[in-house]
Amino acid sequence: MVKVMIVDDAAFMRMVIKDILTKNGHEVVAECVDGLDAVNKYPEVKPELVFMDIVMPNMEGIDALKKIMEMDPAAKVVMCSSIGQQSVVTDALKTGALDFIVKPFDAAKVLEVIGKVI
């Protein structure tokens, strides 16, 4: 079981990934609506893994990733977005993300990524 924080401004997307995680024995310790929310909750909930959207209001996912990596260089973050642009993927990986998942979420891919990064 992995303790996961989900960061996405779309409630439906949070629900989809939470459903995949909980049905496969993982615990969702926090759901955040944007990057600012994630940065504030991260030290409080201490997740083992973060699924982070890229395009969000208040603070984009890449900016939140940078701040989380400053707080915890060992943080495990997987970026999620419907934007499959190579430059965005490269930026996320250079910043410290361990992997990248393209929406819509495929349960098998989500579980494969968890197995790879944990």
C-alpha cells in the first residue's frame, strides 16, 4: 500500500485516479485543487507518492514540483496532464518528476508507474 496525494484542479480527474488507487489497495492521504494547495499540504500529510497535474490555477504543477523538491529532495512525484508535449515532459523530468502519465488515466499504466517509482 502506498500513501498518495492527488493534485488536480478537476474534481472528476481526482475521482478517477482515486478510484484506481483505492481499488488497488493504495491510500489517498490528500486531494489538492492546485499547486499552492499541494505545497501547503505536502509537509502535513507526507505522502509516499504525488500525482500532480501540470495546468492548474494559482500555481502550475511544474512550480509546485519545484517547491516540493526544495522541501523534500527525496519526494516521489509523477506528473499527469492531457498535454503530451515533449518539452513539458522534459521540463517535469528535469525538475525532479520520476515519470509522466497522459490523461485520460489508464488503470494499468497508473499501477505500472507506481510499481516503477516506489
